[in-house]
Amino acid sequence: MKQKNKTVGVILASGSSRRLNLTKQLKQFYLVDNKMIYEYSLDLFLSSKLFNEIYLVVNQEYLEQIQAKHINQKEVNVIQGSTINRHASFINAINKIKDKYDDDTKLIIHDSARANINKECLIDCINELDKSEVVTLYYDISSTVISIDENNQFKNLLDRNKTKMIYTPQGTWLRNIKDLTNINEDYLDLTHFLLKLKGIKPHLIRANIDCFKITTLDDLKRFEALIKYKENE
């Protein structure tokens, strides 16, 4: 019998990290203050006590190592990601979740490269799902934003009040996704996926923290500085 009315987390940690330019080290497994980057998200998910189970999706080459690391954490299920793309890794998790949980299961999906999150981000997403089919965090843009043409030339100025940055965590219900697991195309994130295939527009939640993505070395240095600052508070 499938478990009912549960909340399940999915943390994606199977990216290739090409833009970080670390020699052989994938960014999600890079150590910051003796802790792998993905662990900052996982530890928060665990300490929040908001989840019945957490699926951690990792690269094949790290699978056994990470499984062994979390073998005594019953809430953590470490599974292999896809070599195709990020979306396919997400689908790997959904295929396992739908066999175990019923349609009215809340799913919270998070990119481990966005390590600077807090419990309020998780609470907001979970609570807003009671009134919505899909939710996502967003953050206001303070810089000037432009669009360019195919020659990298200025095209026009965008209204930053009508342009937002989308962050994870994001959330939906298992019923919205369980029948879409045979879709092999790549999608930017959960909101793009469900908007394109089911026409479901996400409910937007303003993040109370900058959940920036660790993509470049500068991002990594910024995160390291944040961790050091928090330690000294």
C-alpha cells in the first residue's frame, strides 16, 4: 500500500559543474569548511523535520561513496542520476517516488548548487502548496537588465519590475508529475516542465534570502565567505 499525505524532498546533486572550472572536482562535492556543498542543503532538509523522506540524486561515480556516507540516515535515499541532463535525473527520482507514495504527496525539489537556503524557504513552499499546484521561489532584480540580439548587441531595456530570478526550492504534487516520467526532453526546472506540458502556472513566493547558484569560482568564493561570516556571528 502506498504511503499517503506525505512530504518528500528531492535534492539534485548530479550536475557536471563545467562552468566552475575545477579540475576533476564536481562542485556539489567540493568541500567548504569540511563539508561538501550538497550537504548544506541536505542537512537543512534533515534538521527541518519537514520531510518523510529525502531523495539525494548523485552522479554514478560518487554513488557508492555518498550512499556509504549516509547509510545510517534512514530518511535519506541516495540514488543515481542520469548522464543525459538534469531533468532526466529528476525523473529518475520521480519514478522511484511514485511507486511508494500516493498522488497527494507534496514534492519539494532543490538544486544542491543553491546551498544558501534556510528553513523558511522550505516552510513557505510546503505551506503554499495547500493553495497551489506548483510553487517556486523568486528574487527581485536590482541591476539593469537588457536583451541582446544574435550578434551580442544591445536590443532593448527590460523592465526589472516585471523580470524576476527563479530559485529553488520549488514544489508540486506527485499527481502533477507521475504521468510525465517518459518525457525525455530537457527542461530548465520544474516550473518550465509543468508549464510546457500541463499549462500549470507556478505560484511565486518571494525568497527571504538570496539562494544564489554556485556556478562560477566567484560564486564559490562568495559562499565560502558567507559560511565564514556565519561562523563568526
